[in-house]
Amino acid sequence: MTQQLQDEFDSSVEDAEAWMKAIQERLRINDNTQGPRSALEARLRETEKIHALEPEGRLKMDLVLVKADAALRSISEDKKHEVLSKLKDIKALWEETAIYITHCHSRIEWVWLHWTEYLKAQDEFYTWIHNMRVTLEPDIELQLGLKEKQWQLTHAQVLMNDVINQSVLLERLLEEAASLFSRIGDPTVDEDAQKKMSVEYEGIKQEAQSRVKLLEKITKEHEQYSANVMQFHTWLDSVKERLKCCIGEANESSAEDKLKTLKEIAKNIKSGGKKWKHLENECTEVIQNTSPLGAERMKDELELLRRAMEKLKLQSSEEEKKLLKIQQSESAYKSQVRQLEVDIRELGKDLERLEHDLDVEGGEKTEDEFVTLWKKCNATRAAVAAEESKVERLKAHFKELLPFSHDVQAHSESLVSAIQRYQSVRRKASKMSTDTAIQLRRLFQNPLQDFEQWKPSVHMLLETPEPALAHIEAALAESSQFKEKLMTLQLKKDLLNNVFGEEKAKSFLQAVAEASKERETLHKSLLQSKSKLKNLISQQRDFDAGFAPLQKKLSAIKAKLDLEKEPQPDLLGKKTQLQRLQMIQDDLAELAIQIEEVEKLVQSNTAHRHEMNELSCDSQALKSSLEMMIQQSQDHIQKHWVFNHKLSDLQQWITLAMEKIGSYQGTGGEQNTEGRVADLERWLDEFPDKEIQLYLVETYGQLVMENSSAEETAHVQAELDQLNESWRSLKEMATGLLKKWPSNRPVADSRWMSGPTFHLLDVDPNHKQEGIGEGQNMSSHLKLQQDFEEWVQEENSKLTKILAAPLSSTEEIKERQSKLEELQSRVPDGHRLFEDLLSLYPSLGNSEDLEDLCYQWVLYKSKLKESLNSLSPASSEETDTFRKKRSGGACSFLHRVCRAALLLQLLLLLLLLLAFLLPLTEENHSCTQANNFAQSFHLMLKHYGPPPT
């Protein structure tokens, strides 16, 4: 049987090797890209057929591998080396053949596709050459006007740009032709074919350039001619406008100015004739490159310009003659008008001087100013009356101008204006003399009237509960002003008698004396109110100086507290957050002391006391929230620390257990079997307790994930998944070891593998026998399960109530500890119930309910144990040490990390050394040996021989 398998393997190897050599021979024959296109196409079809045979080769290789596997299982160790050597050789030959198939077919197919694309591009290029030659061959057509010539030039420039852009395609075609010629050697892509394409392209390019240059010259000449025509139009329009302004009715210039302007216009028109002659010469040149219809239009346009210029010349000469006649008739009229204007100007100056004497500056005036003003008004009134004779002489002189045929409306208006101004000055002088006396009497009565109006406002200000200091100070300033005014009135008794008369002056002075007394009383009251208000303002300023920083500091603390509500990514972040919260707590305590100091300053002010009460309430609420956050942070840190500690311990135990079981699996024979069995029993006895610890770690992990960020949650979940995977691997290793060892040997209890998911404690065999004897009745089983579930729920509710009670004194701590110890004393009773329940598992149908109940029992015991540990002195000392961030726990954690990292680094160094040594075992050498590191870590194809491309 062994020889038959060996023969089958040898036969399959020979068959595969013969097939591969035949394929390589066919590839060698077709591995050539030189020659015409038909030969290349035939080689491409042949390589496609060979490439289609690659699955057949893979099938032969699979058959070789199957035969080799069967042969290796049955032959002896000394012949395995020969089979493996043949297998290695055939694999290398297959790898070389597969690579050769792919590279040969790819290379020929690439050259075929390259040639096809080149032919398509060449056809497109010659089609473009033909189209451009057809477009550029006809002569240039004569156009109608400038716009058509510009369009024709733009079209030629577009064609030129197209020719220039085709140079890129030509360069690419030449490059592709050279590349193809180096690969295929076909005369269709040799240097002569390339030169032919370049020569045809250059001919098209030169023809397009010459056409563009000629059209640019024609268009430029026409553009220059059109610009000159537009300039001539502009010149004609400016001359027309100037002539129109000169002879228009709106022009008020003199006849001499108009004549001078007309002479300049005539001279300008004469120079315009030369411009027209130059346009005529340019038109003759432009017409040679313009269509007949366009030339006719250009001649008509020049004729219109000449007629417009002749019309302007005739109109200018006629207007010049007319102005000469008007100039002679006006000289006599101007001499008499000039005298009338001189007399009117003299009268205007006299009236202006008298009117200036009557101008009075605005604002209040003293008695001396009013007396001076009254005297001035009387003197001006007399001077105005003396000017009446001059007005009569002007009227007589104006009557002498009426016989002339000229319009005297302007002179009539100036004379009427002078007379009206005289009458206005006379009325103004009379009115100001009367008004000055009235204002002088009113001036003495104003201070007393102002004081009577001021008194009610002062009384209202004094009756206001909290008046503004600015209002008080303004009232005091006004009071001082009234004092000065009233005292001044009492000192002017003689002046008052002259203005009012003796009786009216006496009664007026009595009223002034009474007003002075009332003012003194109000002034004293205002001073008292000002003193009280300054004291209140001082208190308000002190309060504002203390209250605003407190508000700002409280807002800053609130902002810091809001920032600390985000979940932290790891244990170090939670510890740092706790430190920040404790710093915030210190800031809040300092703020409370400052609030108490400010409250002492505002006991007498109701409004300020209300604001301080609100601030104090906000501070207390913030303090309560901060204490709650600190408590939560401490709980989260403690749970995270316990999770890390328990997870590390369990991972170390699983690692040691897997090493131990692996050592048992690696040893053979019967030596010292009893010692290994005893050692294995000790390890297997720890499995139930470690399974309990596993579910405790999962419980703490869930608590940590609830209070961590998304990143940390994913990290913790990954650690738990890795732990569960390690636990399953350990159980599989232990199960395999138990099955491997003989069954007649006494091995440790394996119920933790064959029973339900939760086998947390070993059950006493005698107790188990009683449970099975008593569990014949299904109703009793269900009752036992229900009783245990109720007992666990009742105990758990008691534990929850005990932990919910606050701890504010030593007595409460001792009371909680006594209650917890009482619950701990009842744990053995629950343990016995749980053992009875486990012993009845085979008769219970629902394993999911039992697993859930087991989980609740384990969770209750761990919660009770943690609560007792947290109240013990050692735990309190550990918690205090943890909260104060001493270096003991951190050093222990760093020690474990460094110890594990050192082993990992040594292992990586060993792997790296092996990686460098692997290439030395190769028998053959190739270009891949230049990268030993890459070859040792990556799967790479090997090819012995020249590069495939």
C-alpha cells in the first residue's frame, strides 16, 4: 500500500513536470513582439490559449499535493525527505511556469493594444490634416466692414490655436511610434513615417500663420481708419456744440466775446479740411481690401462728413456778421445805464452802512448794552430819514432811459430793490427803538419769574426717597445762580426807578427780597440731602466692588464644573478629574468665606441683602452639586481600580494555568504521573473560584463602561472579550487533557466543564446524594428554586437599603458595619440552598433561569464583600492612600508593565534575529536576496532569469 502511494505521487509529479515543460516551450516560441501585425496577433491568440490552460496546471498541482499528503502519512521518516524535496521542486517549477504564462501573455497583449491605439490616433491625425488643408486652401474673402473682418480674423486665430494644440498630439504620436518601432520593428512606424507626419504638420502650421498675419494687417488698417473717422465725428460734434453755445439764447456773453469765439471756430473748421483729406487717403487704401458694397458705404460716409463741415463753416460766417451790427447799437445805451448803476450803488452802500448799525448780536444783554442799543437805534432812525432825497433823484434818472428801445426791466428791478431796501431799513430802525425799551423792562423781571418756576421742581426733588446726586448738584448750582441774580437786582434801585417808575419799582423790590429768603431755605435743604446721598453712594460703591468679583468667580467655578461633566477616557483621566474637582471645592470654600464678609457690609440695605441671599443660594447649590460629583468620581475611580486589579490577577492566573496545562500536554510516558495528577487537581480545584472572579471582573467592567468615554468603553470591552477568549481556550485545553489521560486515573472533579455555565462552588458528594434523593418530585424542585430566588432578592434589598443610608458620624459607620456582618452571617445558609439547587440541576429543565439565579447570587456576595472591605480599617487606609495618589499602587502597576514589556522585547529580538538568518537557508540566489528583511516577512514571487518585461 505504501509503495502504491509512492508510485502514484511520482507519476503525478512526472505528469505535472512534463505538462509544465511543454507549456514553457510553447511560451518560449511565442515570446516575441517583433514582426508584422498579423504575426503579433497570431502569437497573442496562442498565449491566450496557453493562459486558458492555467487552471489545468493548478489541477495537476492540487493532485500532486493530495498524493504527496497521502504518501507522507504512510511512508517512513527516512523517505519523507525525498518526497518533500520533489514537492519543493515541483512547486518552484509551477510558480515559475505560472509567472511566465502571465508575463508573456501580458507583454504581447500590451504591445497589441498599444499598436491598436497608435493606429487609431494616427488615423485621427491624418483626418485632421485633411480637414485643415481643405479649410485653409481657398483665398481670403473680402468682407463688408470692420466687424466682419474681425470675425474673419478671430476664426483664423481659432484655426491657428487648433494647429498649435495639435503639436502635443503629434509629439505623443512620434513618441509612441518610436516606442513601437523599438518593440516591433515594423516599417509602418519607422523614422520615415514619423518625418512624413512632421512635414505635413509644419506645412499646415505655416499656411495658418501666414493667413493670420495677413488678416491682422487688413483688420488693423480698417481699425485705424474707423478710429480716425470716430475722431472726426467727435471733432464735428464739439465744433457744433461750441457754435450752438455761442449763438444760443442762454449765452449771456458780450458781443466782443462772441465775435472772438466765432473767429476761433472758423479757424478750427479750416484745419478740419486737412483732416478730411487725410481720411480720404486712408479710405482709398482700406477699400482695396473691402468688398464693393463696403467700399460704397465708406465713400458715402466721407461725403456726409464733408457736407457737415461745409454747413458749419457757412453758419459761423453768418453769425459773425450779425454780431457786428448789434455791437454798434448798444454802445450809446450803455453810457446812460452806467450812470444809473453808479447812483444805485452809492445808495446801496449808505443803506448797508445804516443797516449794519442796526445789527444786534444775539443772546441776553445787560442794562448798559440795552441803553447803548436804544441810543444807536434813535441815531440811525434820523440818518435813514435824510436819505429820502437821494431816492427821489434816482426815480427821475430812470425816467430818462424809457425812450430807448432796449429792455430796461433789469434796471427797473434794481431801482425797485433799492427803494424797497430803503423802506425796510426805515421800518427796522423804528421797530428796534420800541423793542429795546420793552426788552429792557423784561430783563429785570426774568430772574424773579425763573425762580418761581424753579421752586416746585426743587420741592419735588427733596420729596423723592432716593434722588440722583447729579440732580441735587444741579439744583445747588442753580440756587447759587439765583442768589447772584437777586442780589444784583437789589443793588440797581435807581435804574429800576427809571425803567418802571417809582411805584412799580418798589413793589418789584419787595418781591425780590421774599424770593431771596425762600432761596436760602431751599439751599440748606438741598445741602442736607446731598450729604445723605453721598453716604448712600459710598455704601453702594463698596458693595459693587465686593459683589461683582464674587459673581464673576462663581460663574467661573460653574464653567469649570460644567467642563468636568464629560466622561474620562481612562483611570488616569478620572484621577486627574478628581484632583481638579477637589481644587474647585477649595475655590468654592474660599468663595463662601468671601460671601460671608460681604454679607456683613449689607445688613442695612434690603436690596443688597436680597442679592447676597441669591448669590449664597447659588453657591450652596453649586457646593451640593460639586460634592455629589466628587463622591461619584471617587466611586468611579475605586471601581476602575478594582476592575484593573482583578483583571490583572485573573489574566496572570490564566497565563500560568495555560503554561502548566501546556507542559502536561507536552510530556509523554508514565513517569511521575501521580505527581502531575496531584498538581493538576490543585489547579482544577481553583477553576470554580476563578470563574466567580471572571464574572466579578465582567460586572466591574460593565460598571466602568457605564461611567467612561466611548474610547475607554471600547478598550474595556476588548479586554473583557480577550479575557473570555483566554478563559475558553483554557477550558478547552483542560478538557482535552482530561480526555487524553486514561479514565481509570483519579482526576479532579470536572463538573465545572460538563455542568451548566455557572459552577461556582464544589458541592459535597454526600449532600449531593441527599439532594438527588429528595429531588424525585418536580414540584419540590421548582419550589426550592423559587425559595432561593426570593431569599437572594430579600437579602439584596436589605443590602441596598443599608448602603443607601448616609454616613455622617462614627456611630453610623459602626451601625452599618454591624448590619453588614449580620448579612454576612446568613451567607452560609444561602450557600447551602444554592448547593441543593445545583445538585438538582439534571432534573431541572430550564438552564437559563438557573444561570440567571447563579449570577444574582454571585453578584450579591461580591457586593456584600466589597461593602465590608470598604468599612474595614485596611480598606479605609487603602482608599485614603489611593485618593491621596501615593506612589505605592502606581509603582506596583509600573513594575508589572515593565516585567511584561521586557519579556516581549526579548521575544521580538529573537524573532528579528531569526528573520535575518532565514535567507541563508536558500539554495539558489536571485535578485530578491537584496531585501532579506522583506523576504523574511512577506510572501513574494520568485523568478529566476532575465526580467519578464
